[in-house]
Amino acid sequence: MTKAFIVGHPVRHSRSPLIHGYWLKQHGISGSYERIDVEPVNFGKFLETFHERGFAGGNVTIPHKEAAFAGVARRTERAERLGAVNTLWIEKGVLWGDNTDVAGFMANLDLSLGTGWDQDVDTALVLGAGGAARGIVAGLQDRPLRRILVANRTLSKAQDLVHGLAGYGPAKLEALAWEDLDRAIPGSQLIVNTTSLGMTGQPPLTLDLAGAPGRAIVTDIVYAPLRTPLLATAEARGLRTVDGLGMLLHQAVPGFERWFGIRPEVTPELRALIVADIGGSK
């Protein structure tokens, strides 16, 4: 029986086991997918020993994506570009890492907003500078944007992200101090929260969207709750919103295919299952 996992700290909120469990049942596969909570100090040891415990691989979530990048033996080209890993597997005895956040985030926007949404976006504002932010900035660099702003409470982390991804795509990357957010919002047609602010059990993300452009898009990678305080504020302002669940669903596809040998599909039934679970957890 093939076993896989989601590792993070905390990880109890993750709906990845529901997603992969749905696909395992749908395809009649004898396998399992479980949550494993590992503190950062123990993550290196976890990477060294998970295969011995019978796992073929798994997903990596907050706060381990950058540590996973450093801890694997081989990486895909996109993981190398991003400096972050969210998918692990063993191939011929070698620990590999990939980053599927890019494809997951962009697929979610394309399916939610329709093709061509990026033609109306001149400037994107990305909040946060962790592993997920790197994937999202990289995805946006492949689109015809003119400017991508990266804001973080620790400015140096935003500057490091910008330095690491500079030179890809047509957009100019700029690091932004958190206290300058209010000045950046009026000129941003896409606003993306990649931080854990607004997640169940975390402080809310308080952002003044009064000055945002009328056709602005606001998206949040947090999916528990599905309607975060940021999205609620954007909706009240009449802005277009995209929740974080689609990114989670689409980024899960490549990993499942790696571990279990079948490429699954993201269906309305699967989304409804996860939405019901999120609603029931409040």
C-alpha cells in the first residue's frame, strides 16, 4: 500500500487528506494520505526518515517549504527557480522536490476569472515573502504584467525574494515596506495575500481597500475560512474576489500522480466536499 503525507506546523487545518482521500476512493487505489505535524527543529530528521516509515512522499506546507528546498537531494527546474519545495517523492532512492504552487495558483485564477483577466492587470501587489509568495510571483512573471510589488513585515525578506526572482518575465519586481501598503493599493489591479493572516486561529489581515481600483481582483491563498476577512472586505467594496481553495485543489494534482500513478481531476464534487468540511469546522 502506497502512503503519502502532508507535513507542516501547524497542520491540523489542512484539507489535503480529504482531497487525496477522495481521489484514492474514486480510483479504487489502496493507499493512504495523512497529516504529520513536525516542528521546524525536527524537520531535517523527518526528511531523512520518512521513507523508512513507508512513505512514498508527500506535501510540505507552512513553515517548511524553504527547509524542504534545502533538504532534498534533487529539485525540478521550477523548484530551483523558487527556492521552495511543496512536493516530495523518492525516485531511484533519491529524494526529489518540486513546487506546484505556481501551477495551482495560476489555474485557480484562470478558471475563476476566465482567460484574459491578466490583460487588465498592470500592477500586482503580493503580501508576504515566504515559499508560497515565491511561487505566486513566479506565476505572475509569466504573464504580461508591468510591475509586481512584494510587501512583507520584514522588508529584507521581500528584498531577498525580489533579488532571487529578478530577471524572469517582463514585470519589474519591487520590494515594499508593510507601512507603505496604503500608498500601493490604489495602483494595484491584483492584490494577493500569501500570509497566514486571516486563517482560522490567526489574527485577521486588516487592509484598507477603499482606494483600490474598481475592477481590482483580490485573492487570498488562505482557504479556512473560505471567506476570509480580506475577501469579505473586498466583496463589500464590490471588487472581484477569488478564494484560496482552487489553488489547493490544483496544486495537489501533480503530487497525487507522482505517488499513486494516476492523474486525478479537480471536479465540482471535490470542491463541494471540501467546502462542506470547511463550513462544518467553524
